Amino acid sequence: MAVVFDRPKSLTDAKFHYCPGCHHGIIHRLVAEVLDELGLQDRTVGIAPVGCAVFAYDYFDVDCIEAAHGRAPAVATGVKRTRPDTIVFSYQGDGDLASIGMAEIVHAAARSENITVIFVNNAIYGMTGGQMAPTTLIGQKTTTSPLGRKSELTGYPIKVCELLATLPGATYLARTSVHDPKNVRQTKEAIKKAFQLQVEGKGFSLVEVLSACPTNWHMKPVQALDFIKNDMMNYFPLGQFKSPEEAK
Amino acid sequence: MSKVRVTFNEELCKGCELCKNACPKGIIEMAGYINAMGYHPAKLVNPQECVGCGFCALMCPDLVIKIEKEEIK
Amino acid sequence: MSKVLMKGNEVIGEAAIKAGCRYFFGYPITPQSELPEYLSRRLPEIGGVYLQAESEVAAINMVYGAAATGVRVMTSSSSPGISLKQEGISYIAGSELPCIIVNIMRGGPGLGGIQPSQSDYFQATRGGGHGDYYLIVLAPASVQEIADLVKKGFDLAEKYRNPVMILGDGMLGQMMEPVDFGVETSGDSFDKSWATTGKNGRKKSNIVNSLYLKPEELEVHNRELEKKYLEIKSKETMAESYLTKDAEIVVAAYGMTARIAKSAVDMAREEGIRAGVFRPITLWPYPEKELNAATVSAKGVLTVEMSLGQMVEDVKLSLNGRLPVEFYGRVGGMVPTARAIFEEIKRMSEKFGGVK
């Protein structure tokens, strides 16, 4: 019998600490599968964020650096500029990337740093207990928007791909989702393309993955899939926002 | 035609049911017992009906599922 | 090698290059901008990278990433910018990475001013950011010493895997003096097996990290850092003593202030007052033993700083009540004059001195 699906080599044997139905596990696996398929494990340096994925360095079987909250793109820049032959990726959540780390991500894209960013957007701060994120939807209840997010008070959720698409330096920007098998496959294709572009030296690539936080959304994991499909995708449309052909 | 073997590493399962939800054949159920983490693990109830689509494994966040195939000539 | 006439800020850059540093990440701020300007010209010439970051916060995190790959890397700023870098400095210290951070101090607090100051002494010598850690802090007093200490700083940083700060003031950065860079060095002899450069066939991945969620593990990490700090304290102190052997009044001062203090001491000697200067070169670890050795004949110690009195606390801690310690300082970018320091020496000599 031939094994057609199993744990990728670029993951360690460590059991994920994530909550049941959290999509970080799916996205970790996809990144690791891509590293395996492109043969990049041995030359990859991963940059872990602050947030639920803070222990990413325990799960990816590649050299890793733990960055301060939001600073992963700057840390990745430091690695890539000193060791251009390494493959560098940051793995960041929405609080990390779109709030405290907004300057770092915008400027990494503006410089067209030859790195890959995996941006996990679950519209909430997971690790700190479900507070409002820069991507929290209008009306969405969180522990710091208990009556639902109101635009009069906190403005509107940030669309990172659309925002970065205005920058000539951004080479590849795509938003995908992992709420069903078809979209999981498409997410993997996008991640693969992002890493492939880095291998080719094409510059900054980012894949925004809409993902579920059932615990802090107070939903069952299966019900959370519907929230992505019906609510998140309505505000955060899937698609490619910058292709290497249109870059610059 | 192919022969498929899908195995669940029950000790990794957190009982989120995303595999069960994704299975087009409806042949994944949650066990009546609990694993060491306290979750009802997912398991295949009618393996002979499995077509090896891999949807369950694609959706599993915890790498519980391993799929093996054998081509039958 | 022959001597060349160069500006202090540029010497920091050239000395770093001579020490094998090829990477610089910074953000412009007065009064140190000549340094990034110089390196933006020089580094590309020799295959290095100069990168202007979007902020001091980003710059120090680029340093963190670069240092993690095992290369010699430097950043520079001035007081308000150094405050912004504290987050990254704490991570670098916690992850035990080598690098050099230059602080060409200006007056504060807040936006303060752009004139020379020594008011970041506390921030530099007490860690500066959050957590229990220390930087090795080197305080040059001449352009030549800048060159020597930058070179030594890289070696210390790699030997102990600890960030090193070069602490100077605007005067030192702006002034021109002859300098001899000596032989070129590199970090090649230091162990880099910990560096995150990709596994490249290594069995276990390297992880650069300062997170230890289990208190038992963090305590072990903190204790290991403590052991390192104690070793640095016992081995790496540096100081200069000027005419202290028979001095009744010893002036303790560092950096440019120490040079002015020397002039004041010369004036005092001319008047028959036995005075000397004790100049710490390492501000952390503080040269406690050296200070005590330099004050065996002393009746009192005068600390002079361009601050409201920061190093004076280390002078007191080092002497531990053995001698009276007084303070004279100018602030806000004002520089103490040799005459004013001389007057203080004279006053103290009348107050504590036995013989005229």
C-alpha cells in the first residue's frame, strides 16, 4: 500500500496545542506540505508570531525565530538580507500583522522583501481570550466589543490584501479560506505559488487565509465553517489581489 | 479501481467533527468512548464504502488521518 | 596602518567594517546621522547591506533577525530612538544574540533636545527594556577609543552572546581626531552552531527564542543569564585612572566629561591640589574594584556627569560608604566647563582634604 496522505516531513511530531476545530493546524500542515514538495525544508527559516501560533517553532521542523508582537516581517528582513539563500517565511495572525505590526508588514511589502507571509485571519484575538481584532466584523461580538463591533467607535475591519495591493513592491497577494476541502486545496496552491515566487527571487508574497476560531467565536467547529463562508467571505472576498505579472 | 485504507490516530483527535462534516459518504462517526485528552475521537464506520477522496484528511487540523491506497489492476 | 583624520560618528562605521560587520539597519536621528550616511556609502562597496528601516522598532528587529543568522550586525540611534529599540533589545538579550547598538546620547526626557547629554546612563546600564538583563556598555572618550571599543565590542558580544552598547554623546560623534584602525578582525573564530540559517542537514532545528511559559524553565534560563552576567562582571571591567595614585579628590566621569575633568584636574594640580580622574570605560559591568583601587588615597569623590546624577549611584554603590561622594552635573545639552569642575574640586578639597 502506498501512503497518499500523512504528516509532512517539515512538521515535527509535536501534538498541536490548538483548540478543537482551530484551523491553525490545517494551515501549518499546508505550509509544511509545500516545503516538502518544493524541497525547501533544509534551507528554510520560519518566523513565529505572538498569538496562538507563538509555538509555531515547536511544530515546524525548520530553523525558527520567535519574533516580538507584529515584528515578524522586520525579523524576516534581517534574516533574508544577511542570508539571501535561505527561504524565509513569517506566520502571523490578524492582531499581530494588521494591528501592532501594520508598519512592518506594509514596509516589508513596499521594499518587496523576498519573503513569504502566511497571514491567518480569524477576525479575533485568540490567545488573549477573544478580544476585538482589526479584522473583527461589524456587529461581531468579542470580549471587548460585547454588544458587537460598532463602526462609530472602532471604525471598520482592515482588508489587508486590498491595502497592500496598492504597493508596487507587493508581488503576490491572495486571500483564501480553509472552510471546505476545495478551498483547502486552493489555499495550498496559493501557498505553493508564494514560496515558488520566493525561490525565483520575485519578491514579497502574502497569502491571507480566512480561518476559524470556534472557541472565541463561541461556535461549534462545524458551525464556524458557515461563519467563514457566509459572514467573513462576504466582507473579505477570496481571490488574487496581486499577481506577479501585474507587480510593479 | 483502488483499495483504500484510512487510519485514524485516535490519540491526536480533538473531536472537532470537521472530518465527519466533510465526508461525502457519511461514514465517519464520533466514538462513544473518549481518548486520553477527553475527546470522542472520529472513526470510520463503513470502511468498505470509502472512496479515498481524502476530504477528511484535508479538513483535519490535527493530522489524525493517514490514507493509503493500492491500485488494483 | 597609518592614522587618518575622521569624525567620531564615521569612525564607528569604519571600525565596524574593520571588525567584519557587513550589516547595518537603522533609522535617521540627530546627532548620529553621519554614521548611517557613511555606512550607506561604504557597505555596498564591500558587499554588505545597509538598510534604512521604517522605524527604530523595525530596525532593531531586523538586527534581531540578522544576529540570529550568526553575522556581525550593528544599529545606531540617539536617545528617543533608543527608547523605541528597547523592545527588540530585550528580545535580543533574552535570546542571547550578539550585536552592537550605538547610542549617541542627546538631552531628554521626551523629545528633549539635540545637544550632547549623558542622561541615558540608567537606561543603558540597567537593561533598559523589560526583564532581568544587562547590556555590556562601553563608553569611549576619544575617536581612537571608539575604533578600539567597536572592535572589542563585537568580540565581547560574540564571546558572551550578549548585546553590546556603545554609549557616546553628540560631542564625541561630531568631533574629528586622528585614528588608527589597526588590523582587521572577524567573527569567524566564534561558535555559530546555534545560528538559524536553515537546517542544512542538521538533525535538530535551531530555535532563537526568549519564551519560556513554564516558570520553572524561565527560572533556569534567568539563572543561566545570571551566571553569564556574573562572569562578565568578574572578567570584563575596564577603566582608566589619571593621577589618582596620591589624589585626595578623585573625579569620577566617563566619556567626554572625563576629558574635561582631566583639564580640571590639571588646573587643580597647578594649584597644588592633589586631584585625579577615574574614568570607567565599561559602564556595565561597572569597574568597582578599579574605582576602589583608584581612591585609596582619596578623601572624597566628585562625580561629574551631563545628567542630574545617574552614574553617581554606581560610584556610591562601589564605594559602599567608604568615602563621601558629591555630584556636579550640567543638563539639557549644556556641557560642564573645566573651570566649573575645578571649582568643585577646590571646594571639596577645602571640605575634605587634609593638606593644601
